[in-house]
Amino acid sequence: MDGQSVYVPPLFPCLILASHPPDNFYLSSFYPNFYASSPTFIYLSPLFSSSTKLTNEKNHNKNKRRILRWKPHKNILVKKKTTQEHRENDFLILKKTMTYEKVNELNLKDTELRLGLPGTEQAKEEQEVSCVRSNKRQLQSDNEEESTSPTKTQIVGWPPVRSYRKNNNSVSYVKVSMDGAPYLRKIDLKTYKNYPELLKALENMFKFTIGEYSEREGYKGSGVIPTYEDKDGDWMLVGDVPWDMFSSSCKRLRIMKGSDALALDSAL
Amino acid sequence: MSEDDEDQSPATDLRSQPPCSPNKSRNCISSSQTFPDHVLENVLENVLQFLDSRCDRNAASLVCKLWWKVEGLTRSEVFIGNCYALSPARLTQRFKRVRSLLLKGKPRFADFNLMPADWGANFAPWVSTMAKAYPWLEKVDLKRMFVTDDDLALLAESFPGFKELILVCCEGFGTSGIAVVANKCRKLKVLDLIESDVTDDEVDWVSCFPEDVTCLESLAFDCVEAPINFKALEGLVGRSPLLRKLRLNRFVSLEEVHRLLLLGAPQLTSLGTGSFSRGDQSQQEPPDYAAAFRACKSVVCLSGFRELMPEYLPAILPVCANLTSLNFSYANISPDMFKPIIHNCHKLQIFWALDSICDEGLQAVAATCKELRELRIFPFDPREDTEGPVSELGLQAISEGCRKLESLLYFCQHMTNAALIAMSHNCPELTVFRLCIMGRLRPDHVTGKAMDEGFGAIVKNCKKLTRLAVSGLLTDQAFRYMGEYGKLIRTLSVAFAGDSDMALRHVLEGCPRLQKLEIRDSPFGDVALRSGMHRYYNMRFVWMSACRLTMGCCKDVARAMPNLVVEVIGSDDDDVNRDYVETLYMYRSLDGPRKDAPQFVTIL
């Protein structure tokens, strides 16, 4: 089994992989009710799952919107969370990954689908965990100011300001770049109230047409994909989060087209 | 405005007395034994019902079993500081005629993502138990509880005389739950949603209020992130003659506020102004907003300004002279915009703002607001490495100008010991001192020394201090001061501070009134934890996250103190022997460990 296509007995909630995604896709069959019906769909799970997600439907509605974090330089696709999940994710970043519960007597960890050789994922997680943890331990033992590194570890819950207060610094003018265009443009996000307005404006500005958006597959059809860089420096797909959240966290826009976009298209 | 308002009196003391008391009151003086017991009980009832304060009632209940029983019969307002300290059944067994419940759930650090979302603090068991036991319940005030729409529906149906619902920092419900409450609670006087996370279920809850004249006195929904039906709101305000407090959310524009004020301005005492920006830009002539505010003759509390358009800010000038409370903490106001406003606010006692007003703005506050009791300065840009617009200069000015200051919350990037020492001398009335130097482990930026002396001066000179939050570079010396002088401290928040276990020991051994201890990312370990074992039964909770505790020690504590619930959150579930404790949260409980703990919580 090389991870490219996996057959799992139908008793278990299952996913069947149709194509080979890039490395480090982390898959799970944790949400049988929602995705078992589409065999070719590759479900990207959160890195951590809380046991109550199965039991608490309401929570899932809140958790429904997921963001793809696209890091071009690392070529890793990782699920990033919305506010509700973000809290869980932040909290659990030191914890080892999946906590599975026994659902209907099935230990879902056994049915977890992974790519890559067994053991590699584990090593990577532990490394992640130990890295962050040692960061903290170092802080305590040295008790001196943390040396400012270019990518400073974001400390959870510091400074102690409640999340709704942090939404104050909304960016309005953002640079927009389009692959292949000779110069960048700037737009004021505040002048748009929703995604269709923004996309229409971008289409007019750069003379392109954008494909159909769907939550599962992003923008299909035209080979043009709008992405944005958020406050944390990650490149995200435009359209996944509610408009307000997007407009307050977007720092710049990039319209991808050509080979990069095609690669992403086929991956999805 | 109740961001972390603290109750001054201690929590309900439910521990000493057993739930049942026999009819014979053997502990009473011999002469009373000649009276039939029920007469004595009646007399006591008539007397004890006048006791309002929690402390007094707790004291009275300790006199003897009869007093305990009668006090239980006459207490109408119950305060429960930790929802897991007892079960709902115990509440209904002891107190028979409760009309009002104040219930607090999660610890404060849960607000900062240090605790997973599904940890607990569910309101459901409480509402279902009370539905049967207290049909005459009138008021529920919840803080940091998880409340679902079903809970709200049950509440609305079970209590026909329900009058006041206050939800502070709660979550789990949405506008559909609010709609049910609005619709079914016909005697509703107060509906306050404060800093809660309300899901937008796309329900027009404002239209759900009954059609006839309402009893509404207070309606606060500034935290609801969902548009509302303004026409319905106008109608509601029009038929609510008793309405005194109205706090709108950011989906209400300035024009709409103007229309509401024309309807009901004279009665309003508290106004949350919504977005304070114009919704419809196309209109050329904006209405006379200042005239609308002039009509607000009774407004003493002003808040809102969620998406402030600064050019309209002068419209509030007519009310400034009467204001006792002003909340600008969502408005990015520069000093130049701010000074003309604050110069009129002579009566101001409570002031919340963003640090965008800078030291200059704080100096203006100090010059004008001589009656100031509470000041909160929040960071516009809450990150560690930014240039802070406020500093020790602002704090110094405030300490010199506002001598009556009682409560302070101050976020800044740099601070000096000198400013803190000055404040400790200038403001002897301080009871709450919370300073957050956002850069972790920052020393005094002038002298380069640790912030020990500054905080030491605060605990030493502010003799009434009950709540303290520290930050910056702190050594064990600071904690030595706290232990030596902080005799009245009830709440202590520590982050990234201290050198060794001795620091925590000083506090645990030296602060006899300590109730709530929350510590994160500090080098305190097992020795420190063990040193406080004589205190934990007298405390509401202890929170320690990212410290140096081991599982073994926590287990020892749990074993030694059976009525203490010791929760370890986030440690490895697969490996119970894993020694490092990520988060420890422990609290006393009369009814043992809770049954609704999620998987990531291990109760030792």
C-alpha cells in the first residue's frame, strides 16, 4: 500500500482516494455522515478533532466553514480553522494530534487513512509538538526575553484581549496582484459588502472571468484562482470565510493563474 | 459594561452544614425550647428575610441548624461562583424560594483560548432542575456559561413570571433562542446580552416581542453580530414606556439611532450608540444628530461607537456634561478628536477607551475627570512588538489627576517602576489594579530593572487592593511583596513571571484572602503546589497552565484533598503516565467530580 488508493471495508465510514495528492495531506474518515457519499472527494480533516464534534451538531454548523491554508513555498495544504475551531486549534497546538473516541464500538484511529509511510506522520507531529513545547520551556528556564526570530511563535491568548476586541484593526486598502500583469492595483475592501461584489470588481479591473465557487472545490473552470494573504501571513483561498472575517484579516490579494492555478485545480 | 466586574463579597459558603436538619433545634438557648419550634421558625423567617447581603446571610446560616434552615427558606438571591462547586440538586434542596440566580462557569482564562471550547459549564442541568423547583424564578444572570437555544426555550416556558435575563460572556446560543425568550417571557424587564457569542440564526428576534405594551426596562444587544429589523425595533421602543437602557449593535446606523432617540430619548439613562456611522451615504443632508442627543436629558452612560465616523462625534457633546460612564473602547479616536469631547465630561466616573487616545488623551482625562473611579485602556493593536501609544506618562498623569481611582486596567508596551510607585501613593483607593505590559518579560524601560518595586509599591501602599494582575519582568521579589502586603487580595493573575517555586509559595502562604488564582507560563512546580494545600479548600479555583507541574504531584494533591476536583486539561490521553501537566484547573466541590467532563479533561 503506497497510499495512492485505499480500499476500506464498507462497514467503516470510508473515503476512497482517486488521485494522488501532494505530500502531507492528512486524511481521516472521521466525518462519515457528511462525506461518505462522494467517493472521489478527498476530505481534508482538521489536524485535531474534538470528540464532541460528533455529538454536537450545532457546533459543527459553526465549524462548517474551513479555510485552506496555501503555502506555496512549502507546497503543503493544511486546514486552518475559523474562530470557533481556531480556539480549539490554538489550544491543542501543544497536544499530540488525533483524539479519537470509540464510535459505535469502532476505534476510528484504526480506520484513519494516511498518506506516506507509517511512522513518518507521527515523527512530524512529535517534532511539531516538541518544537513548540520546547519553545515554551526554554522561555521558562531562561527567563530572558525571547530572541526575535523572523517567524515568532504566536503565543496563544497573549496579550489577554478577548477576540471580539481584536477585530478593530480592519485593513481597508489592499494591494492586488495578478499573475502576468505588469503592475499591481489597490482596492478598498470597505467599498464592497460581499464576495460577488469584490469578484466582479476584480474581474473588471483585470479583465478575466472567474470560475464557479464551491466550498469543496474552490474555483472551478477558468484556471483563475483568487487568493489572499491574511494577518498571519498565510495564503488563503478567497471565499471560504464570512465576508466580515475576510475583510478584516485580508492584507493583500493575489489572482493566481497559469500553471500554479492549474496544479491547484487538478489537486482538488 | 461588566467586563470582569468582580463581586466584592465571598462566595456562598455552602460547605459546613448538612442538607437536612431535624425539627428539634438543640443548639438554641434553653428558653426558646419552651416555644413551639414552628413559632420560632416563623419569627426567624420574618427577621431573616430582611437580610440582603450574601455575607450576612452566610454568617447567619452558621449560627445553628435552625438558622441554617430558615435562612435557606428565605434566601431569594443565590450566587454561585463556580457552577461545578455543587450540583443543581443541592441548590434546590437547600434553598427553597429562589427568585434570582447568579451563576458563573468557566474560569477567565477561557476567554483567551487557553481552554477548549467544549470544556463544559453547561446551563442545561441547572435550568432543567430549576424548572421543576422554582417556578417563580425571576432572574438569571450567567457568566461564561454554555447556554443552548433549548435551554433558553425551557427557561422561557418554565418561568411565567420571568423578568431578567443577563448573559455575560456566554456562548452556545443564537438569535433563535433570544427570539423564544422575547416571545414567551411576557413580563420581561431586562434582556442584556453582554460580550456573548451569539450565532446568527437569521431569525428576526426583535419582531418576536409581544405586540402590546412591554415591561422592558433594559435591552442590550451590542454583542449580537447580526442585522436586526429596524422597523420592529422602532415599534418596540415606541411601545416600551419603561425603557431606560438601550444598547444597540453595530448594525444600527446613525440615522436609525437618530430616529430612536426622537422616539424615546428623554427616558433613556444608558445608550449604546451602535455603529455611529452613516448607513446611507447618498443622503446629502444628514439629520441634526446633535439635536437628538440634546433631547437625551437623562443619559448618563454612553457606549457603542462600533464603526465610528469621527466627523459626527461632536454630536454627543450635549450629553457629555451629565455622563458618568463612557465607553469608547471600540472607537479608534485620535487625541485631537478626543480632547474636545473629554473636556466636557466632568462627572465621569467610568471610562473605557482604546490606547489610540495616546498619553495626550490620558492627560486630558486626568485634567478633567476628577471623579474618575474606573479606567480601562485597551490596545488598538494587541500585539507584542508594536509601538505603544500609551506608556508610563499616561499612567503618571492619571495618578496625579484622578485621585479617587479605584479600578484600573491598562494595556501598554512599556512601563516604569516610578510610575507605579507614584500611582500607589496618589491613588490610595485602588481596589483593582491590572496592568498588562504586552511585551512579555519586559523590564522597566528606563532603568532596565525588573518591575518588582513598582508592583511591590502597589501592594504595599494600596491597602484596599483586592484584585491584582501583573506583567513585565518579575522576579521572586515581587511575589515576596505580594505575600507580605497583599493581605486583602482575592484575585491574582500571573503570566510569564517569577523565577522559582518560592514565588508562588510566598503568595500561597501570605495571602489569606486569596480566592482565585490564575497563572500561566510561569516556572512554578510541584513544591509550590504542595505549599498551598492548606488554602485550596478556601479558594474558588486555582488555574495553572504551562507551568512546571507533574502529574504525580497533582495526583497527590487530589488524593490528599478529596473534596477538591483536580482537572488536568490537555495532557496526553493515550499515555496516562505522561508526566507533564499542561493545564491544571482545580476547585472545591461539594458533590464530587462532574459527570460531563469531555475526553480531554482528566479528573484525578
